[in-house]
Amino acid sequence: MTLPDPALLIPQMADALSQHLARHGIDEPQFIGIRTGGVWVAQALLEHMAESSALGVLDVSFYRDDFTRNGLHPQVQPSELPFEIEDRHLVLIDDVLMSGRTVRAAMNELFDYGRPASISLVCLLDLDARELPIRPDVVGATLSLEPGERVKLLGPAPLALERQTLAAH
């Protein structure tokens, strides 16, 4: 299976996001990227959409429920939200949706800042391997990987996807 080219997915996603926002009557969304890949995707989307809104950045490390289980030790950086969350329409952007735990952690963090009017989820890739009932409103491509395979977004410019094989334990 060949991985899709993010440069081809971004314009399609920008169009789909514009249509999604119009369908829901959202004319002043606030954009938030999940560090790091989601921020890169968000920057590319905003550039393609000629959108000059401030971009919020979330680091969800403290909100993850599976870091110790997976042996990951996060390098925590502060989140940066240069706008109010309360009663605002948010567009949450991530690079790869796999288990859904990153998105759940992001929503938990956002609600610590206030109660948004809505959250739309945009993902470059959906790996169709969810453990939680989280679905993107806009997705660039859906892939199914073999057990032990992962996809990593390289960037920030140009964006590229790399297939990785996890070492067997």
C-alpha cells in the first residue's frame, strides 16, 4: 500500500472543512492543532484556506491516559491558546487518528479552559483502529495498517508520511 501525499490531501481537506463549517453555520471558528503533527497540518490547512486566524496549540501529554502503559515519557510543552474557548466554535486538528486517545485527551484539556459551543475534528489520516468512539468530521484519507505498523508525519514543510514497523518484543 502506497501512502498518500499530504500535499494532495490538504486542498481536499480544506474544501471539505469549508463545506462542513458552512453546513453548520460556523463563520468564525478558532483553529487548534495538537502538537506536533496536528499543528503542521493546521498550518498547511490555514495557508491553503487563506485563513489568518490565530492558531492555538495543544500539548496533551498530561491528559493522556496511556503514556505509562506504553512506556512513553512525554516531553511536555505548554499549550498556547491565544483566544477564548467559552462558547466558541473550535476546529481541532490532528495528524493521525488511531486509538482516539489523543483526541479524547485534547477535548479534556479544552474543557479545562471553558465550554466550547462545538468542536469539529479534522485529521489527515484515519487508521481505522479506534478504541474510543471518536470520528473525524473531515479526514484526508483512511488507511488500514498491518499489526505492528505505524504511520508518522514528517514536517513541518514539506509534509510527508513515513511507514514505520514497530520492533517485536
